[in-house]
Amino acid sequence: MRWQEIVAGILVAACLIGLPAAALAYQNHRETRVVTLEMMQWEYRPAEIRVKKGEQLRLQLIAKDVVHGFQVDGIANVEVRPGKPEEVIIWAQDAGVYRFRCSMFCGLGHAAMVGQIVVEE
Amino acid sequence: MSAVQKPRQDRAERAVRGMTGIPEGSKFLGFIPVDWRYDLTERFPGLRRVLRSRWTSFLLQLITASVFAVALVAGFIGTPVGNANLLVVLVWIFWWSALMLIMVPFFSRIWCALCPLPSAGEWLQRRAFVKKRQGKGLTLGKRWPAALRNMWPVNLIFLGMALFSGILTTRTTVTAWLLLGMVLGAIVISLIFERRTFCRYLCPVGGFLGLYSNMATMEIRHNVYSVCRDHKHKECVVGTNEAYACPWMEAPTTMARNTYCGFCFECFRTCSKDNMSVRLRPPGTDLLVNKNRGLDEAWKAFIMLGAAAIYAAVMMGPWGTLKDWANMTSVGGYLVYASSLALTVMVVVPAVWGAFVWLGRKLSGADVPFVRLFTNLSYSLVPIGMLAWIAFSFAIILPNWAYIPRVISDPFGWGWDLFGTAGVEWNPVGMRVMPILQVAALLFGLAFSIDVAWKIARQTLGDDRKASLATIPPVIFLAGVTGLFTWLLVG
């Protein structure tokens, strides 16, 4: 039955290609705030990022000098190398202040390399 | 119609079932008749119609393949945080627990009927999704080398994967690459070799599914043996114009164990006599089948038992150093872990078990070859091994179930909330009863293993007294294993 194979083929295409494609399309249409976070000895620029609750934050992480880290406890921990930007997507689900810090030892001032994300109501 | 149907016990039937040496009326643990069967396809005729439909298999595969496709994308581009990523949660929490707690014990290799990994390869090989296409498929159709038609390749592949379990189960991209590699591997093998060669001889999951499905409470078998015997054209073996020969290269007319039956139901579609059945049965029935036992399957039992103990120590134990080694935090530590794991499952467990079997053989004065007794009695490790994995799986699903609704709503960890369950709090359940469940599972496994060991010893030695004496040392081993798992999981 040729028509049965055609129906099955359409179903396969719709499910195996259509579903992931639909997911990516949905993501691209969501309200997303894109912030470029520069990382250098021994600071983040900007050191404070403000977002609204429910907003999606797409952080583009760029290490300007040496290897740095971006760690928000329980949410993200990314190693970033110079010349190799990384991206982190954070969902601002609950209001509050979330501290981030460098998780790769980057020199004498490493401990001072901190910042915060403020999620406002 | 009676709910409990007496199996047809003519001589041919018994020979096919291969349970020679098991006394009539034998019972598991003294109260479950070994030959009890409940024919689901006879009781529910609608079920036979569903199983005969070619669309059933296609739709089941399509559903799992769809979820798998999304999960695979999540593995590659979703959040690297494992417990917020659909792929890791789906595979290592949901699938694993469902497999060990429900699918294998109750439904045998039903997962193989749902598994999305070989779907693409099979569709390409057949050049069809649903209906059988006439003519040659897209494959060279070669036969798998005779020397490798056993579980050894699967044992080695599984061991290779087990060595990397520390990073496999936590790193999303590693899991994604592994599964994508398996899909591609299945495609390549399908294009070169006949039917489901990949599933039968190479799938690392298929090995332990096959062995542990001997414990399952469900089987697919012929209904009346004389119908198959008198039917000269073995459609289930050679196929028909409408349906394929057994994709698993089994002969359903004489199949006596679940080990290599992938529950694809193709034999229902080929059989013009409607002589195939899905039946409920007591657990562990196939372990008593005195046919096609081999060292390859014995080693699978050792590998699974040893791996369960090591994983329990690494994942559930308090030893941080072990976790670091398994997670590859240092090359030296990882090498110690990997070599210990390989040595334990391939050498230490078999050697210790062999010593206990040798003692039993001496004690009983049995004159059967040691290797035969060793191989046969190794099947008694299946119940305790499987129940140890069940106890282990309780410790995976009960504390971590909350991640499942979370990733259903937010599969990529991108902050979605598709079904309003993304905010489900991490909330372990049943933590107080979990140790009780685990100990109960282990004790049931111990009792079942002892019972199977005695029955196999009697079957092999043909004498009650000799069987009892030969079983004493293996029972001590089994009790020790149960104690070890109790200490690792609960103690």
C-alpha cells in the first residue's frame, strides 16, 4: 500500500525533524535579553546585570586576557578561554540577587572577581 | 474460560521448552508452579489483532524516536546542567528506572520493541516504514561471523561503556555523542548485515536485557507445538510476502528462552496458523531451560553483578575519592578505577564464584565436568544480580523523580514552562521506606537465586543429595553478595 508508506514517511519527517525544529523556533521567539559579559583580570563588565522576573537572559561570555570562569551556584559553571566565547542561558525564575564569581584561578585578584544578577519583580 | 490454563505437556512440548531434569509440578520458592502460564492473546483476542498490525510497531517506534530526537538536540545544545537537561534525566533517571523496575521484570525485552536507536537503520534496510517492500532491501545482507554469534562482543562493548559511566551519566554532550554514535552504528551495521544484527550481537544494552529477561514474567512462544511441527513452511523463519522473517534471527517455533526475543511481534504477522502467544508466567522460568547455556552469558552475569556493586560504591557510597576517580578528575585515579572495575567484573567475580562452585563439586562428589557445572550454576546469579540492580534503581528514582516533570516542561533548561511543571521542587519521596524496599528486593533475590541454584544443580547432577551438597558453597557466596549489597546500599 503505497499511501500507507507516504503517510508513515510524513509522520516520520514531522516528528523527527519537525519537533526539534519547532522547539528551536519556539526558543528563538521567546523574550530574551542578550548581555555581553566581558571577563578580565579581575573584574566582570558589567558587574551587575538587572533582569525582570520571568525574563530569559542570554549571557555571551568573553574572556579578554586569561582563562576565567563564570559560576552561579547551582545554575551554571562555565570555563571561558580567550578567543573562545561561551554562551549561557539563564531563566530568571525567582526574584532575588544571584552572585556570580570566577571559578578558574586567574591570578592574585581572583577572589575579588565577582558580580551579581538582580532579578526584579 | 479458565483464567489459569494448563500448558500442553506432551513430550515434544517439554523437549522444546528444554527444561529437562525439572520434576513435574516443580515450584519456585515452593509455591509458584514453574509451568503455570496465562495466555494473554487467548484471553484478549483484541490484543492479537493489535500485535498483528504492522502499524503497531511503527507507531511505538515513532513515539520513542520523536522524544529521542528532541532529547538528543537537548543533549547537544541544551543546558550542560545534567539534572535540568531532558537527555540526561530521560536516559539515566526515567528510562533506566523504568527499564529495571518495570519493563525487564514484567515485560521482558519490550524495550527492544520501543527502542529508537535501530529505527533509522531498520527503515533504511527495509526501504519501508510500515509495509513489507518486495525485493532486496538496502543492505548487503551479510551474516554475522559465526565466531561472534554470542554475547562476548556485547560483554566487551558494555564493559567499555561501563568504564566511562562516571562522565556518561552526568555530562550531557557525552551522553548525546554516545547515543548518536549508537544510532549511526546501527545504521552502518544494518546496511552491511542482515536484519537486527546490531541489536542481537552488538547493542550494549541488549546483552543485559537478554540475560535478565530470563527473569521476566512474560514470554512470546508458540501456542501448540504440533501445529509448528506439522507446518512444513516455517513462515516465522523465512518470512512471507507481507511480513519479515524473525528480525532477531530466532526460530520462534523452537524458541525456549527470552534471551534473544526482541518482542517485535513479527512472528505474529508471519504465522498463518495464528499459533503465537503472549503469555504470563512465573519469573525466572527461562533460567531452568537446559539449552544453549554458555560461558558468554555466564560472564554477562558476572559483569552485571560486579558492576552493580562498584556503581553502588561509587554513586551511593560516602567515598569521595572513588567518585573523583570515576569522574576522571585525575588520570592516575581514573586508571586505578577503570582497571579495578575491569579486573573485578572480568576476573575477580568469576574466579571467586568458580572457587565456590569447585568446592561444591568436591563436596558433592559430582562427576560432571567443572566447566559445565560452573556455567550452569552461573545462571543462579541472575536473580540476585537483577534484584541488586532493582535495589540500586530505587535509589535513583525515589530521590530524583522531581527532575522528570521539570524537564518535560523545560527540556533544554532554557527557562520554558510548557506544561506548568518546570517549577516542581526537588522533593525526594519514600526515603524512609527505600531501605526497606531495597533490603526486601535483595532478600527476594537471594531466596530466588538459592532456589534456582538448587534446581539447576539437581538438573545438572540428577540427584537430590548431590545437588544439595553442591549448592552449599554457592549459597554462601550468594549470601555474601547479598550482605555486600545491603551494606553498600543501606548500611
